[in-house]
Amino acid sequence: FSAIVTVGDGKGKVGVAMGKANEIADAIRKGGEGARAAQISVPMQNDTIPYQVVGRFGASRVLLKPASPGTGVIAAGGVRAILEAAGVKNILTKQLGSRNPNNVVKATMDGLRQLRTVEDFAAKRGLSVPEVLGLPKPSGRKAAPAPAEAAAETAETKES
């Protein structure tokens, strides 16, 4: 017998493994041990994934799209089990290509492995998090003067 086992803490960690044995209970036990050892961390923002990603394994592809709060987990079979074990509350998914359950589960895990946090991108690029997000860079000087004040300052500098 063989069993695909998913384990997760509901807080962003999930693992999947296959256990094989002559007895069903032994296959599930082996799969659980392997899944606990193979757990990965899934970056999340507001109970969903940070951006769209496509996981691939063999001829199976799984599209994972972030969703707004209240959407729920729109997924089928093994994909739903993995996402719920990881603690994802809002997500849209689509299985593309082969729907072989083993390959779909592996494609889903591939997609989740591809996800990175903003901090990861910032460290890789040697930038700060606000720079990666395109936010204005905080500076040590005071805020720019209003246009009327700026005109008065330029008039004072011309007089001297």
C-alpha cells in the first residue's frame, strides 16, 4: 500500500511525503514521519500567498493565486489539503495538465517552495525593504518646505 500524507501547523509550515508498506497503518506512519521531516515554510500575507505562482511537476501544473479576505480556499483534492494544512485561508487555484494526484501534490509543493518574502528579495538585491516595495526612501533631513516657504527662502538668498 502507499499513502500520501500531509502535515502542517496551520501557521505557515507544511510537509508532504509518501509512505509505502505492506499494511495501510504502516504506510501512513511512514508518510507522516517523512512529511514532518520535509516541512517547508510558506510565506503568507493576510492569510493568503504574497503573489501568483505556478508549480510544476511532470505534466502537472498548479496555478496558485492570492485572493482577497472572505474568498476561502478554492481548490480541489490534494491541493486543498496542503493549503489548509499550511494555514492559507484565502486562495484561488487551478490544476492544469495531468491530474495525477501524486504529481498534483508535488506540483503544489513546488509552487509553495517558489514563494519568497519581501525580506528575501531585499537581501538578495542588497536593498532595504522600503526600496524593494518602491516606497520613498527615509532620509535624515527635514521634510521639504512648502512652495511659498521655498519662494521666500530663494528671495532671501538672492538679497544677500
